[in-house]
Amino acid sequence: MKFAACVVLAASACLQGCESLSGLRGRVAAGAGLTNLTVRDAGVSDSADGGQQSVRAELAQPLDYLLDLEVGVRLKGGFREIDDRFFGAGYDFESRQLALTPTVRGFWGLSESSRIYGEAFAGYEYFWGEERALGVTARGEDGGLAYGVGLGVEFDVTKANALILGLEWSRLEVEENGVDASFDDFSAIVGWAMRF
């Protein structure tokens, strides 16, 4: 989590130094929480639980003529780690992932210095890693549809910057050789919003 916080701070400094971003909004945030892997094959399914961490950076264009909305593009990187029993055997899984997701976000004011936000996003996620079961280790890579929703609050720290506290659910869906797999990630989010 310390590494994720350092990445967020560095990305925030870089974004704030870009004069060409005038009129846009930027967001950098770190997330951590639980992940659940579910696999369905020939009518049989099982699931395994673990943990995950992520960092994300986003640029968005405000749509002030459509209430208080913004649309943006988010780049998210992270990793998942699972150590659980899966289909009756001990199972270990580790992966790294990158996702690119267009995002729509709306705001509802709480006070002059705080607001609730709700967001939805969908795009593509690519991941690579390894899994171990029954003494066998396999490495691979894959990708698929990634989507999710988030809800949280922004608190103004300065006129141009705000603290983000939120919750997020996201899912990655993968299909290969008739086997369907999905990762559900549940994250607590801490981040920084910027108005350029």
C-alpha cells in the first residue's frame, strides 16, 4: 500500500505540472480490498477468495451543460493474490493487470466544499500471472471485458484540489475453451482530484 501511495503522489505532481490540461479534471487514487474468483465449467462452478491492490489515474472532461457530469478515460494497474481451496484442492494465484476504461461520473453537492459522486466504467483489462494447484505451476496471460461502479465523497482541500474517499466494485470476465471465469474486486478508495 505504501508503494501505491507513492505512485499516486507522483502522478498527482506530474498532472498538476501540465499546463495543456486546462479545463480538464484529473484523478489519481489507490485502492485495496478483496477479490473473488469464480470459474464455471460444464455446469460446475467454484470460487476462491483473496486480496487485491490497485492504482489508477484518470483525465476527464466536465459536461457542465448536462447537470454536473464528467466523462473520462481511466488507466488502472494492480495485482491480485489468492490463497484458498478451489475445486477441493489447495490453490494459489498471483497476477498483475492493466485496464483501460472510459468512465462516466456524476456529482451531487453536500455543501460548498463537499460532494457525493457516483461513477460507472467499462473497458478492457489485460492480466498476466501464475497459478499453482496440486503441485503444478502454470503461467499465462489473458484479457476480457472489465466494468464496474463506484460511490464516494470528495472534500475540497483547496480551490483546485479535493480528497477522494470511496468504495468501488469491478468485475473482469474471461472466457476460454468453454470455461467462464470472473474476478470480482471490492475496494476502498483513497485519492486526489484536481481541477486544471
